[in-house]
Amino acid sequence: MSGSPPAAPAARRGEGFVRAVRAVSTVCGWFAAAFTIIALFVTCQMIFVRAVLGQSTIWQTEAVIYLMIAATVIGLPYVQKLRGHVNVDLIPLALPFQARRVLAYVTLSMTLVVIALLAWHSVHIWLEAYERNWKSSTVWAPRLWVPYLALPLGFGLFVLQLLSDLVALATGIDAPFGVREA
């Protein structure tokens, strides 16, 4: 038909989705870095209050723990985007291209299933803390649904990044284990 645009090549079909998810993962990395820096300043403030002012601290230790857990979980999609998780590539690099591709699909699919289960379970934990109005048993006693929110958010965004990786692999945007066919 004249006037109709040609069909997009396979590599272009998922490109918008992959780019959008990678942008969200980058934002997650910025949040993780911010949480880490905030935890550093809170730790310094806690040391100052204890050592210099000779006072006890109430909220700092717990806040630092929650901030570092949030930084870790919210940072997962960014680390996946950078392929920064533990990676032993001796076997994938030794395999022929098609076997490497199958291994990449199996690895990504299995990881996706495990992280999706973690995301699903963390939603239940977060909802239970919210519905039952759980509070920490410390003097500070923050509502636990606030720090628990990092779990379903981080694991959910990690699932999204893994789906994006599968799309990038299936459409040829990314090569299996970063190695193109020779």
C-alpha cells in the first residue's frame, strides 16, 4: 500500500519501552545515591550528638538502617541496567552464539520469576504494615509502612528492568551477555 509507513524493524519495536525503563532505572540510581548520602549525614550527626554533645540518640540508627535498605532495594534496577550484579561469564563466553542466547533467556527468565515472587511477597508485607498500622518498637516508633514501601517499589522496578532486558534481547537491541554474533 502506498502511503503506509514500512514495518518497523524488530530492533525498533521495543526500543521506546527499553529506553523508558532504562531512564526510570537511572532515576532509581540517583535515589539510591541520595539515600546513601543522607544516611552518611545522619550518621555524622549521630556521632556529633553522642561524642561532642554527650547526648543519646533516638532516631538516627533506625533511620540510617531504613535509608540503607531503601538505597539497596531502590538501586537494584540501576545495577541491573549497568549489568553490575555478580556475573560469571566464563561459560557464556565459551558457548556458541545460539547456546549463549538460550542461556541468556533462561537466566533472565529465572531471575524474573524469583524477583517477581519477592515483589509480590513484599507487597503483602507492606500492605499488612499499612493496614495494621504497625510501628517500630523503638522510642522513635515510625510507622513501618513508610520504610517497607521501598521493598515492593524496588523489587517491582527491578522486575520492570528485567522485562526490559528480555525485550532488548528478543528484539536484538542487546546481545546475549553483551557479545554479538561473530
